[in-house]
Amino acid sequence: MLISNFHKSHFILLSIILLIWTGCRENPQKEIIIPSEFQEYVDRFIAEGAVRGYEIDFSDTGLLIEFRDAVDTESGGVCFLGRHHIQIEKFYWDNANDLEKEGVIFHELGHCELDRLHRNDTLPNGEWLSRMRGDPIPQWASAVINYSGSRREYYIDELFDQTTPIPD
């Protein structure tokens, strides 16, 4: 009787540990949850990657994008590295134009999908070298990235290939 109670308590303890471990793991189903507000920009990222030789479908990693309340004024979003989980600040999103929305989604997917870190180098003209610029922003610098026209093309090229030549 003593032995069976001993085994029973170990079985219960092991079951509890297994339940806790299972609940804390990454999403094993690799679910893809992209609200409609973000889908167009994720589709653009996938298309831009394809043009540059990347096949991106998130079936191997899953992807969760959701809104969060404003946390700080320095970023419009965050990617939880290793989890393909992106949170976008609602206030930022509601006040952003189309290219700003694309830029923040591309930046966060740069972290999550391309394993890019922040890069605060600048071009010879003082503008940011990379779409992946991030905190801390030097006091002398503007946080704004000139992300339009041919500059947009350069920043997307550099996002997918860090050896992209510096533009004229």
C-alpha cells in the first residue's frame, strides 16, 4: 500500500509538471493568426521576399500579429524573438500612413522571419543604412526613415540582403 501511494503521488506530480510544461511552450500547432488590418502588409513582405529569392509561408513557424496598447513612444511594434509573435501599438497603427504601416510590419518581420537585429549605421548622407534601425536612437539623429520611391526599394533590398550596395 505504501509503495502504490508513493507511485501515485509521483504520477500526479509528473502529470502536473507535464501540463505546466505543455502550457508554457510555444504554440505547437504553428498557427498563423494575422488580423485583416495586417494581412496586406504581410502579403507584401512575402511578395518582396519572393522577388529576392526567399520562400516565406510561416507554416514552419506560425505567425501571430496583434495589437497592444502603447508602451513607449520609440517604437510602433515589437517582435518576440524566436516565437514569431508581433505586437503593434494600436495608437501608432491608427495614425500611420500606408508606407509607415508597411515599414513597421517589414521591420518586425525582419526580426522574426529574417533573424535581423537592430542596425543603427548611417549612410554617407546621414540617413539610416537599414530599415532595421532601432533603439537607442542617438540624440543627434532623427527616428524617421526616408522610405519612399527608390529609397523604399533600397531599404527592402537591404532588409533581405545586408550586403546591398549603398545607393548613390
